Amino acid sequence: MTALLDVAGLHVALGRGRGRAGILHGVSLTVAPGEIVGLIGETGSGKTTLARAVLGLARAQRGSITIDGREVGGLRGGALREFRRGGAVQYVFQDPLRSLDPERTVFETLVEGLVVRGGYSRAELREAALDAARLVSLPPDLLPRHPGELSGGQRQRVAIARAIAVDPRLLICDEPVSALDASTRITILELLLRLRETRDLGVLLITHDLGSLGGVADRVVVLYHGQVVETGTTEEVLLAPRHPYTRLLVSSVPSIGDEEPPDPELRRALREEVRGLAAAPARQ
Amino acid sequence: MSVSPDPATAAREAAEAAGPGAAARETLLSVRGLRVSVADGSEVLHGVDLDVPRGSAVGLVGESGSGKTLTCRAVLGLLPAGVEVTGGEITLDGTELTALPAARRARLRGTDLAAVFQDPASYLNPSIAVGAQLAEVLRVKVGLGRRAARHRAVELLGAMGLRHPEHVSRQYPFELSGGMLQRVLIAMSITAGPRLLIADEATTALDVTVQAEVLELLAELRRDRGLTLVVVSHDLAVISQVCDTVHVFRDGGVVEAGPTRQVLRAPRHPYTRELIDNHERFGIGRVREQRSRS
Amino acid sequence: MRTVTAALRTRAGAVAAAVLVAVLLLAVVGPLLAPYDPLRNGADILQPPSAAHWFGTDYLGRDVLSRVLAGAPASVFTAFEAVGIGLVIGVVPGITSVHLGRAYEWITLRVMDGLIALPFLIFAIAVAALLGNAVHQAMVAVGILLAPSFYRITRAAALSHANAQYVTAAQLFGASTWWVLRAHVWSKVLPTLVVATANATAGGLLVVSSLTFLGIGVVPPEPTWGGIVASDLGYLTQRPYGPVLPSLFIMATVGALNLLADAIRDTGGDHGRARSLRRTGAGRVRLT
């Protein structure tokens, strides 16, 4: 089965002149249609840069990005805009408050992608907005409201609805639930699972919390200092991690089922090991 | 890595313990029937009861709006304008706090009672090096001289687990990561040797490995300095890792309280059960469970 | 736009708007209301206020009230003209400098820096000397000198909104820069712009008054408020209350403009958040 998203040997550096720093060093990963892949990385791992590169918001120096068989890494200007209007990839931001224009109604926000694409009548737009709202279980009476009047969970649902209204094949979600309460978190994650079922949507779920991927992601990719240090099924990575960094991550996640907290000595040893690795990064 | 109190604080503690009639009280902080209301009269905290035994770690768990932070702010005497305590009492080591005049209350902060919050960067002056800010607290609250304060500041930073503390003490807040900043703030909060430390969502904004380190640090402080902890979080797992007892907050009141293991294993209130379920739906526990079933 | 209409509903905003409407009306019909010909010299010089001359006469026997009324359009509309020129020269580069690439940005920044560096009054005098001492040329000079602050203000506003996440979201849909500006940036820059315009008009009026005070722009004996103040200053000993009337008009207009600007600035910026707080009922305190 051809991969929906195929990132191969991606190198990205940001900044200019002396401030220029390498962020990603040869990153490769794939997402198949209907697959949810979790990308784990902490601050400084380069996960946001990876998302931006896939979306065309950051330029890659080396490597390729292929979406649905089409090489998109080199797209610029008009060609990039045209590709985006096609709606193959969409993005859900982390902060539901800031990613919605406070002066536009929920309706206007939901249909924005379609309006930009053009060719839809007012009735069709209305239909699309109602459909999208229904998909995310958003009551239709919220359509004329403004984001400031909605709760955090509702806003994030609007953000997701906005993204899927253009019928994307690939959805990239950046920490979609970290700003939300526990119960809202469940609703959103279950929504993603449902969308995967009904639309064969491929999802790249970016987060720093390994624990939140259990029960959601099929596969996990662990990013550390701009390199992929481990990949595998969620079960493999969470229950039998191989790389010291992954082991450190797994042992750091607090869990309520534990009879006793993870051993600090073990963590200390793993931290030392990981620091040693960071000092001499291995090339993939 | 042990955290020894500085000589001044140790002397003071010893003197207090030996003072007349100062039998070490079992309960350090006691909150009874605490009620808090906002300016227009509506009540936001409806009779909260809380007992914090000396040397223990008590967890307050609940979602945003549940009243856990409000309770802490009431204890600290730092309620926002227009919000005030309208009932109940707060007793710290025998002293009734709500009856105290504001000036005396303010003096207790830092020396008896301390807190660290969620966004460490916003609690530091962005244009002064962190070592200098830490030294300032040492001079003001502990009475050390300039050089002694600077020296002790570097020592404290090292004790908090910061590598190259002399270098870090010369850095500005924007140069440090969230985890490092939180350690600096914890250092600042314990300089005057408080008996109680409130950590309000102190690790929420941190990466999970950094969170583990900070939680370890708090556990260490409790062990080595006898620091009593009140940990506030929306994350039940954090509470379960650190705290002996847990209080579940919802809509301005406590719906369930008890020893952590017991509450987690056999929750009585449906809301508590819901919180636990949420955790087990998505997370490592779920994967482990799936594996054990297959 | 919601911000502006909301501001007009506040007490300060409504009062300011009322005063400005009155001033505008005055500027339009003022000369028609003048009881005497403002230019005709009379025999009764420096008369105190009387039944015949409500505010007395000036040093050439001209009715002061008529001169002030007749001077309204020249004072008010010239200020608008200067501000209008400044707006066009400043706002368009201001907003577009954020979106049209680095080279364009650099050029506009340097041009505006140059304009800011010009010493104001000397520049006005130089333009008057060069292009002839007539009112429109002077207003062009004032407009050019007002442009950099419009540029900076709109640029700052556009910058603060250009990196908003919802702008990125729109770009990810394939929206063109033009669409983004129209849908997301413009309406947020507008309140800032309206405030800046109100302030600039107030400033512009003072500048026009100063220029005519110095004799630049409006050729005597055409009356302008600033010019009247200037000519009356020479006769303060005989008529100490002389400059009061024209100054009052200047003050009222400038004050109302500033008040309106403040009202717009104060009502702007909460984006419905205030409404949502009320909606969650009973002042629910979002602290935890």
C-alpha cells in the first residue's frame, strides 16, 4: 500500500547567518491511509519543525516529502497555494483559542477552506458547515457564535471541523489535547479515532506526552534532538522500549496503576546515558 | 544529592522545637469549612475541609474551575481583588491565618509557607540574572550578607539538581528552559526554610522527563528537609506518584478524600471514578492492559 | 468596525462624536451664518462685545464672530486634507510592508525613517517657499510629515496580526496574501487606524493653526482660527479676551477628537471575551 505521507532523509536548518542551526538531521517516517502515527518529542526535538516542513511552512535543505505520491517539498508560491487549496493535508493547532480568528463566527471559520477553494454556493457552504459540525458533535446553534463564547473543548472541535471540512487525506495534529481538561481530552481523542474509521484519514499526532498515545496511535516515532531514535507499534515502544531515551521517557510517565513510583536511580542512570548520546549524535 | 538546610534555618528550627509548650503538632495545616465568594456575592468555594499532616504530601486534583487553586490562594492570602474568604478557618501550625492582619500574613509567606506555580518564567524578573534574584531572597528573608548570599545561591542551585550552578546563576531567565526555571523557583521558595510548600500545577507545562525530575526533587525535599507538600494538579497520575492522600475537587467543593492508593483502587464518588476512567482509556495503562489481555 | 460603533455608545464616545458633528456642521455652514462680511474693514476698531458685535471687533474693525465662523472651513478641512494625504502615503506601505517581501519592507522603512528625520516646521516653510505659499501645498507638506507615524502604527498593527495562528491556518488552505489581508488583518488594524487618524487630525489641526499663526499656508486676509489668534496677539493689552474664541474652537475640536480616539481604544481589544465571561454566569471566576 502506498504511503500517504513519506518523509525520507529530511534535513532542516533554521535561522540565518551565524544564528543558523540544524534542527532535523535525516528524519524519515511514513503514515499510511487510515493509520494514526504518534510523533513523540520533547522541547528541542524538532517535532514542530517537522510538521512545518511537511506543511510547506519551513524549507528543507535535503531529503524529500511525498504526499499521496506527489513530491511536495519543493513547492513554492502559486504551485504551493494550488496544492494547499486541493486540501490533501490539514493541520490542527495546539492552542484552540489562538488558532481561531476571534472576529469571525464559527460558521465563517468552518467554511474558510472551502471559500478559499472557491466554487461553492451559499447553500452548499451552509450544508458543509452543518456536516462538519455534526461530525465533531458540535451543536448547530453555535455556528453564529464567536470563538470567545465557546469553551476550550468546543473551540478545539471547531478547529478539527475546520480542518476536515476540506476533506483532507492527511491530518497533522500538534498537541491537540494538551491544553484541554481530562474529559474533553477523551472526547477529542475518540473523535480522531472515529474520523480514522469513517474517512480512512491518516493522522500524524504530535505530542510530548508518551502516555497520551496509548489507545490512540497505531505506531509511534520517537524524535530526539532532530533524529528518529526509535519507531515501532505503540505496544512495542511503550512496553519494550530499546533506545535509552525512549526508556527514559517511558519510565518518566506517571501512571496511576503503579504500585510504586518508577525508580529514580534507574532514571538517573538513563539520563546519564542519554546525555552521553547527545554529546556525540549518531548519524542515521 | 542531599539538600541540607543552611545553618541559620537549622538553628531556628531547633530553637523552635525546644521552645516552651511547642509540642510538634501532628497537623501542620488545617482548613475547615472554607468559603470563598466573588464580588457580586456568588460563592465559588463551598465549605472546603483539608488536613495536611506534618511531613506528608497532600494532593488536590480536579479540572480547571474546580476550586483547587482558589483554596491554595486562600491559604496563601493571595486571593485576587474582589474575591474573599467569607467563611471557615485556616490554621497553620496553631495560628489562625484569616484573623491575621495583612502585614503579618505577608511575613509568613516565604518563612512558613511557600508556593511555586505553573509558568515559572513569569515569576522572575527577565532583566536580572537568576543567581542575583535568588541571592536577593536570601538577603531579605534569611539576612545573609551579599557575598554569603551569592555563595549560598550557587549552592542552592546545585542542590536543586542544576548542573554547572555557577554558570546558571549568571544566566537570565530567557536562557533557561522551563524545567531549570522551575528549579530556580523551588530554590527561591525554600530559602527561608518554610514548613509547607504548595506546588500548584508546577509541572503541567513541562516536558514529561523534566516533570519526572521536578517531582523527584520535591520528593527529595520532603525526605531530606521534612518539607510538607501540597501538590495541585489536574493530572491524577502526578498526584498518585507523589502524594499520600488525595482530595478530589469539583465545582468548588471536595467530593472525595482519602489515602491515594485507597481512593484510586476503590473510588466512592462517581466523579472520582470518571477521572480514573479517563486515565485508563488513553495512556500507558491501557496498553499494558491490552497486552495482558491478549 | 464593531469597536467603533461600540465606542460611540459609551458616554465619552457619544459626547465626542456630538461635538465633532457640530464642528463639521459649522465648517460647512459657518461662512453662511456670519452676520458680517469677515473681510470688510470697519471704522469701529477693537470694540468690546456688544449687541451689534457679539464678540467685538478686531484691530481692523472686522467682526470677530464672523471671522471665526468664516475661518471654520479653512481650519477644519485643511486639517482633514493633511491627514488624508498622510493616511494614503502612510497606511498602504504600512500594511503591505509586512507581506510583500524583504526588499520592499527595507525600502519603505528607510524612506519613512528619512521622513521622520525631517525637521517639521523648516520642512513646511521650505515647501511653502518652493511650491508657493498656498493652502494645498502646505497641507501636502503636513501630510508628508504625518505619513511616517501612520506607517509605523499600521505596520506595527499588521505585524502583530500577521503571525497569528489563524493567519497561518488561512495560508494552509491556500489563501492568497490579499485574501488574508482582507479577511483577517484589515479588520483588526482598522480600530488602531481610526484611533491614529483621530489623534492625527487633532494634531493636524494644531499644526495648521501653528502654520497659519506663522503665516504659512493661508494668505491673509483669509481668516483661519490660528491666524485670528496670531493677529489678535498683537492687541492683547487692549483686548485681552481676543484669542479666547478661536482658541476655544480649536480646543473643542482637538479635545473631542482625542476623546473619541480614547473611547475607541478603550472599547477595542476584548474580542467578545467580556461577553463570554458574562455568559458563563454569575461572574464565574476562572482561576483554577
